[in-house]
Amino acid sequence: MTIQLYDLAAADEARRFSPYCWRTRMALKHKQLDFETIPWRFTDKEAIAFTNQIFVPVLVDGKTVVNDSWRIAEYLDQTYPDQPKLFDSAMAKAEAHFIGHWADSMVHGSVSRMIILDIFNQVDPKDREYFRTSREKRFGKSLEAVQAERESAKDDLGKALVPMRRSIKEQAFLGGEKPGYADYSVFGAFQWARIISSYEILKPDDEIKEWRNRMLALFGGYAASYLPPGA
Amino acid sequence: MTIQLYDLAAADEARRFSPYCWRTRMALKHKQLDFETIPWRFTDKEAIAFTNQIFVPVLVDGKTVVNDSWRIAEYLDQTYPDQPKLFDSAMAKAEAHFIGHWADSMVHGSVSRMIILDIFNQVDPKDREYFRTSREKRFGKSLEAVQAERESAKDDLGKALVPMRRSIKEQAFLGGEKPGYADYSVFGAFQWARIISSYEILKPDDEIKEWRNRMLALFGGYAASYLPPGA
């Protein structure tokens, strides 16, 4: 039975924009596993009630249900050890977890501040009230006010990416010559922005773009094949 | 012939305070290699002129001279593959490099702002002019003015450590159950502060202290055996 992934969708079902679901999508491609996605909206709590979870990604593999992108990555490497590894050693896994936390805490915030109103404008109508209320509470201001300061958020992202910029001057991917789960952890944020917004979150001369292009080209251009808005 | 490490010293020769030299010291202990250190001051350029370098750490292993803490770590794992590994895979090494860059760019700055005047007060008299001039140029203000704002730097450090705090809630070390070079990269900054200053760079309830204590206890309390100032 094909693996199923509950995957956050916008009003346009083809627009799958969750950074965490993208971590899992890239991980599944890396593992060379077939999967199908089930579009899910923020307010579809009943659809995943059987998982005892209220957020995606949720992975259903036969009788096994796994939630949380990190736990899904662990599950995939454990369950399919003969497929290409997301982590090639215990230390690589531990360090990739740090890099995931770094993306969560140092990258996602700045990216969200650049695209939060664009997300609102794309989410399913039934998700709009939930989305605006929860995010305005988090930011302490209106979505419009947050996104109005996106140039400042771009500066912040540029500074946060300093260690990554140094890394990719020395190696093609955070995982070395080949990409690993650390790369997918960070790429989720870039694909999130790309799928939902036409705004360029990086400055014109940022070398991170070269890495982003390499990520978009992986697996036969898998991530690139998802058209940016307006395309 | 015993490995030699040129190691930055304060006026008090026993006070070895370079964060980068501490990365190398911990790496040498991890590799279970015997070594001796040669105290070196900032202005001792002639003493290491034979290496074509002007900064420490410099490692001399027989006829081989290696500078730069990262290159030394690579050299040690390549040259002594049967000793405990600093990196247990290619991916682990690539990701540890990222974590080292993260420490350099997101940790060292805040730490230095808390201890810069304390360093000045400890450096060898012949290094003082160089140290004050170069650091005041870097900060754009006097060492006294920088350190006067150390509470603000402590706040910044606390925020920068978010991803690390999350990691060590799940695992004892950044490298997993056992420490690796990623841990030594970050620990260098903590030992730098501990050796040169009595100022506590972490807030009272910071869980990072538990990790720091584990690091101080490694190798029979090797790093802990270096007494903090005033002790």
C-alpha cells in the first residue's frame, strides 16, 4: 500500500505550502519511496482525528501512523534502511537535529514575516479566520503590519544565514557533497515562500540562491516543478 | 615525537584562553593523543613564522605543520583513523562544519562583548596595545564601553542559543549520546569566557549549563581542571 502524506494545501489544492510537509516530501523523494499526498487544511481537524494529531505532516504507512516531520524522518531511515539514508551516522542525525532547530528558531520567523499576508490571501476560505487570529496573536499586530516590514525581515534573514553561507562556500550541501535531511530542513522554509508568494526573500547577490537552485533541481526537478504563484 | 600545539596565553602563562585553541585541545583529548602546548602571545609572530601563519592554533606533528582549528580537526581524523573519531561520517563532518560556523558567527560575538575588557586586563603587557587597537576598531568603541553593555550581550547570547537548548533537551551532546567536534566548536567559546573572566555569561536558569558541566567533566575533568580567574 502506497505511503500517504497529509499535506497542507491552500485554497488552490495544488498549492502545498507547509515548510514541514516539504521536509517530509523531500525526505520521501530522497528515500526513493512512492507516496501520495492528501490535501489538508488547517481546520480539517476531523480528517486526521484518527491520528490523535491536529497538525500535519502526518504519514500513514500501512498500519503505522507517524506525525511530526522529525519523527517521520527517523521512522523512514529506521524502516527503510536499504534506501538512501537521510542520516549516514548517529552523529550526523544528532547534528541534523540541531540544524532543524536552527531553521525553526532562526529562519522560519524572518521568512514568515515576509509572506504572512500572502499566505493569508492564499489559504482556503474556511481557514482564514483561524489563520488571521492565531498569527496576529503570535505577532502582536495585524498581518498587514507585519508584512509591511518585510524589508527589515529580509535583513534579519540575511544575517541569520551567515553560518549557512559559509558552509555552502565549502561544500555543495549542508550534508556535504550530497544533500541530507539537514538540507531538507532548511529548504522547507524556502519552498514555503516560493509556493505562496512572488516575493524574493533573498537579496540579489546572496550565494544561498545557488544552494536553493541545487535543491530545486534534486530528484529531476521535483521541487522546481511546483510552479510559483502567478506562473 | 610528541605533538606540539602553539596555544594563546595571557600574561599568566597558565591562562590559556583562545576559544579556537580550546577546540583543538578538546579534539586532541578526544583522539587520546599526547601533546604539549607552547605558550604564545598575539605579538609573537616570529615564533610561528616558520609556519607561514600569524595566528594560533598551530599544530606541529613531526614534520607536518597544520594551522586553523578546523583544518587541524580534519588532519587528526585523517591521520589517526584508529583513534576515536571527531566525525563519524562524511555527513557528520559537513554538518559539524556548519555548527562551527554557527558558533563563530552567532556565539562568539556576544561572548566577546561580555569579556572583552577582562581579556584586555589579562593579556601579556606586550599584547595590550595590539589587543586594544584591533578590538576597538572591530567594535567601533572602547573596550570599556563594549563591556559596560554586557547584560545586553547576555540577552543576545541567550537568544542565539535557542537551537542548541532544544537539541540538548533531547540528547546529551550536539553530537548525540557522545560528544563530537561540533561540541568542542561551541565549548571553546564557553571555556574562553571561563578562563579569562569571573562573569557568568549564561542566565541562572539556562539549561545550557548542564551541557557545559558535561563538557567540563570530559576526559577526567580536563577542561574543569583549568581554574577560573580568582580561584
